[in-house]
Amino acid sequence: MKALAITDHNTTEGYEKVRQLAKPYEDIIIIPGVEISAEEGEIILLGITELPPKPWKAPNLTDYAHANNALAVAPHPYRGLGLKDQIQNLNIDAIEILNAITSPELNRKAEQLARTQGLPGVAGSDVHAQGDPWNVYTEINAETNVDEILRAVKKGSVRVFQTDKSIRF
């Protein structure tokens, strides 16, 4: 594992803390981001270090991401606060097709949506507590720097995987 994205809900504080903790480990890239609770549902912005201005509406968030060379990712589209089929009308860069705490059925539905929309599929652990599993990940074919990683995700140079055991650090 060479890169890790930290996307806390509505704050970048977790990214800042992890970035500081990871400083001694020069071979690990910490990707900045945030999971925003938009009016329409949740959207992950990868590659940003500051919160976007409100109102947090999906079109505003995707515009903010793109204006800042970041990505807009739709997490768990068919679970909880997911964007569901609204994704079809948004300028989303990728869809989370493998979420560790989402049912296989809803993950398959998300994968079908990504395929239909011609968008890359990524994985997300969706860890909220210490005991939550870290058993899914995205393999990204890119150089190990944030800009190249984001470009590779947008191009679809990714594959998702699930493991039997939780990844431990």
C-alpha cells in the first residue's frame, strides 16, 4: 500500500492529522479529501485540502472539485445517503463500486451504474470506527504522487479488490 485517502465527513481535520503522522514515512502518499453531505446525497472530493463553500449542492461540489483539479466521487450510491441514479445528471469522475460495509447486491448495482455511465469504479473501506474492516482497496496504476494518482483514477487506470481479512497497519 503506497497511498491512502482520508475522507472524513464534512471536515478535512482527519487528513491533516494523518498527514502529520505519516511524515516520517516518505514512501506513503496521503491523498487529501473530504466526504461532503450535500443536499442530494454524499460526494467525496479527492485532492482538496479546504472545504468547498456552501451551499453544499451536488452540482456546486462537482464544479468546485474540477475548478481545483480534484475529483468528485460518488460513494455507496445505493446505500444510505448515496446519490442513487442522480449520478446520471452530475459531473462525477468515479463511482464507488466496492464499499466494505455495503451489501454485495448494492455494490453490484453501483458497478452496473458505473459501467452504464462509462465511469471508473473505485473501492472504499468506509471505516467509521476502530473495529470496522479495511478489507477493500483500489489498485491504481500511477506514479506515487497525488496528481498522478488522481489522473489515473479519472482515466480509469484502476481495479478494485476485496480481501478475506482486514488490512492492518
